[in-house]
Amino acid sequence: MANIEYKDKTVFFKTQPVVFNFPIGDVIEKEDIVIVRLNIPPDNPTRKNIFALDYNAQFIWQVQAMKEAEPTLEESRYVTMREYYDGNIKATDSNGFSFDISSKDGKIIKYKLY
């Protein structure tokens, strides 16, 4: 696992930098991927703000839309993210829900009101 550096909107990989449209909030380095959560302003309509890239700066996945996992959920941006004990991602959204997200494919495994 390499130590990835990031600043503002850019993640610096050995092969090349990756520049996002929004500032970087959190970065989780795993054995084969880097997971990035972007800080999205509340007034911006962008919602799916967690991404995974490999160490060659290639895009792997973007988090699943909340409505795909549960049609009754209102799409919202993620405001926190951390690695969970099982290797997956625990993220919370701006509506107070907690989500378990697969680190393999970005799919929502389960969710609950926090």
C-alpha cells in the first residue's frame, strides 16, 4: 500500500494526479484501491460523492445511488466516511442515515437512521 497524498481537489498518485470538481473530504487507502469522499456544498445537486480508484489513478467505482438500494430514500450527499472493521465503508449522509458500503463495488449493503 502506497501513501497517497491529497490537497484541495487533487489526489496525487505516482502515475498522475487526479483532480476532482470538489474538495476532498476523506481518503481511505486499502491494499488495492483508494476510496475518496468529496466535500459537496449543501446547495449543490451532486449526491454520489464517494469514489474508488486503483493505485494507477484509474476509476473503479462510484457509490451506488441511494434510490437504487431503497426507492423511498431521498438522495443526499455523504458527509463522513471511515473504514469499518469488516473492511467495508461506513458513511453518514446529510439526512442522518448511516450506510454500510461495499469497498469492492460501491454498493450499499445496508442503512439505518443514525
